[in-house]
Amino acid sequence: NETASIRGFDMPALPKQPLIYEINTWAWLGELSRRHRHPVTLASVPREEWEAVAAFGFDAVWLMGVWQRSPAGTRRARSLDPLLEQCRAILPDFTPADIQGSPYCVRDYTVDERLGGPEGLRLARAALARCGLGLILDFVPNHVAMDHDWVDERPEFLIQGDAADFTRAPEEFFRSGDRIFAFGRDPNYPPWTDVAQLNAFHPGLRDAAAGALLGIAGQCDGVRCDMSILLINRIFRKTWGSRAGREPRREYWVDVIGAVRDRRPDFTFIAEAYWDLERELQQQGFDYCYDKRLYDRLLHEPAEAVRLHLSGDPDDQHRLLRFIENHDEPRAASVFGSTKGAAAAVVVATLPGARLFHDGQLEGRKVRLPVQLGRQPGEAPDPVIRAFYLKLLHAVRDARFRDGEWSLCEISGWPDNESFRNLLSWRWVRADRRHLIVANLSARRSQARVRMPGVELTGRTWRLRDLLSGEEYERYGDEMTDPGLFVDLPPWGYHVLEF
């Protein structure tokens, strides 16, 4: 069928609620080249490297930053003193040549030849497919590089200004030939001075964006769409006003995602989403949206705030992407630490929705790279963190944490002991398989009674096996039903129990 011929591989669509592994492609290939002592591109990644990723139980790899980067953007990045200072702090032997430009300053949606080019990506995708892994790539809808072909050939696709704008605000506008264009921007921050702002209201731009996406869709199984919120009509209008022209009746993502889904109904769309707009983007067609709110609450707020966040519509919960690290956030090992980080990882790995893990997170790396930097420092892997993630990801890789029924559990305590407020709990039920997750999101020992709503436990004794510690417990079903299973967890402790 058409989908199979476009995909070119005997691979099903990505499973529901996938486990995704993000790779900073440029830095990763550089590290492989040093480790194997010869140049490694996407075309020549050793088979054991893909197999090592698959061994953790991932469903897909997100190769972040494969597209052709802008030479103009790279030159600009190499002149930015704050970026140069940051890179020198990371790499003692840093030179400006280590800056490869931003992967979100896209010159063309063609794989960079230095990474292996289109043929390299095709070979990498075939290798991933043989390991049972899907492929996710980037799409950047809000802006293009300043030297993108559209700046000269399709200027109507971009937000334009005039000479007065350029004189008044040279940090917001740039000149190309005899035209003035706006730099790309998020309305809450200064402009990104290496990219040109696209006009999301222009109908021709929407058609061209759909065409670009269809080209990408022929090379992968899904896309992560950068700063997706900026293309929502009312946000774009607020940001650009009359410069954007008449507001379309339909939303950008409804048009663009719809055009792709006509050809690729199984294609996965992931939105980088903030500002509590996740549900709106889901309604416009996205399969999954970033759950940045959960990340912030896990890092800064108590368990009750996390519980409140998880008590929303269950259907929405299944369409969020959970993480405690990605290329935009600090390394989890550096901000959560090892014990709190393990509890937070158990939370995101066992919730409904897609689950995202970042290259280096599984080894406990602590240095976050600027996206422009193409080389990472040597960091010794933490064997304890790696062993923890291997157990965790093996525990959640199968359909019991994907096709089952999920719900929060009831937690109670005692008048003289309110430590139960530090605990979170939920259950998964699939046919005759039951799982219970309990996590202590505090730095103090905590106890509680946990009840699993809608699960029949009475009339028999149950053996509970913790999939992470390997410990086993026997408990009476009547007691677990009322008053509830007694749990006693150390600071940042957790159970992933199989009944």
C-alpha cells in the first residue's frame, strides 16, 4: 500500500505511548568517531551501537539535528562571546571550529553531508528498523536560516519590515538585498538573530510547509515540531500584528498536519509545547505534547502538586510526552541528583503518554551542551545510574505499560502522620496483569495506605514482586482493599510492583 511504499521498510507505525531516545546527532557521531578511531557517519554507525540503544527497550530514536545547517548562522554563532565563553568552560581545548551552528537554523531539509547525507540517513533508518526502532526527526515551523532559498525566492513567505524598522530596531530586523526581514522570535524573549521569521498566516507558506513535511515523512516515522505554540493563530497574531496580514479561519496545524495525514495516517507528530497549551495542540492534531509542567513540578514542587497535575482528563494524560531531561533542559544528574533523579525517572517512565530519554541521561552525564556545540567532553559513566535505567526501562518496555488501563490510586494516612502527602501512586491493569507504582517525592521517610480503585483483590493472598529491587512480598487482598496496602518508603524511594 501507499504507506508501506513511502516508508520503504517492513515496520509498523510507532506503538502507542512509545519510549523515545533522543540523540544529539553531531556530538554523538563525533564521540563514536573518537571511540572507534575512524570517522563515523550515519552511514557507518556500527551495528552494536544501534543494538545497545535497542537493548534498553526503546521504540524509537530521535536523531536531533540532522538537517543542513546554515553557513551564515554558523559564522554568526562563532562570533557570539557568551556562547564562546560557555563552550570554553565545557571544553578546555575548545576552538571556534567546534561550533557547528544551530540545528534549528535550518538551511535546507536535506541531511547534512558531513553527517552522511540522505544516503547515510537511509542506511541508518534501515539499521534502526532491523533493531525494531522507529525514527523521529525535527521540523522547525517558525523560522528558517537567513540564507534559506525562500529569503530570495519566496520573500512573501516571511515577515517583512521596512527601512524605518531596520533603523529603529536592528536587533529585530535584518537586510537581505533590497528587503528588510524580521528575525525569528518567541514573544517573551529577544529575537533569534540567526533566523528569519516565517509568516504562518500566508496560505502559500502553509502549502510549502506541508510539502516540506511530506518530504521529511518519507524519511522517518514522526517529527518533533520545534516551538509549536508559536504557530497558533492568536499567538502569532499577538506576536506579529498587522505585519502577518489577515488571520486565516483555520489553524496552521490543522492545515499542515491534515495535509500530511492524508498521505501518512500513521505518522507521529510531537509538539514542543508550553504555556498550558497542550490540550489545544492535541485538538489541532498532535499525537503528543511536551509535559513541561510535570518536569517543573518534579524538580521544584511537592508531591501534591504533581498529583494535582496528574488528576486531569485521562485521555489527555495519554497524549503527553514525559521527560526529566532533553537538549533544552539541564542534565538530570546535575539538577535532580542521583536519588531524587531516580524517583523522578520512575514517575515519568511509568505514567501514560510518550516517554523521552536523552543521550547521556542513562549514564549520568552532567554537562549540558549548547545545541551549536558539535563536540562533548569526556565524562565517565556512572555504573549505578546506568544499571538503574537498564532495570527501569526493561520493566516498562512491554504492552502492560502501554495498552493497559491507568488511573491514580487513593492514598491516606493517619492523624499523627501526614507523611502520606509525600507519596504518589497509580496502577496499570491489563487483562489479569496488575501493576502498582508508588513513589516518595520527598527527602523524608514516608508511610501511607494505598488503595487501587476498580481492582478486585479480595478473597486471596497476593505475591507482589518489585520489578526494580527484585524483592517479593505476600499481602492479603482484603487488607489491600480496605484499609489499603501499607507502604513505607525511604527518602526518594519507590516501588514498581507486579501482582
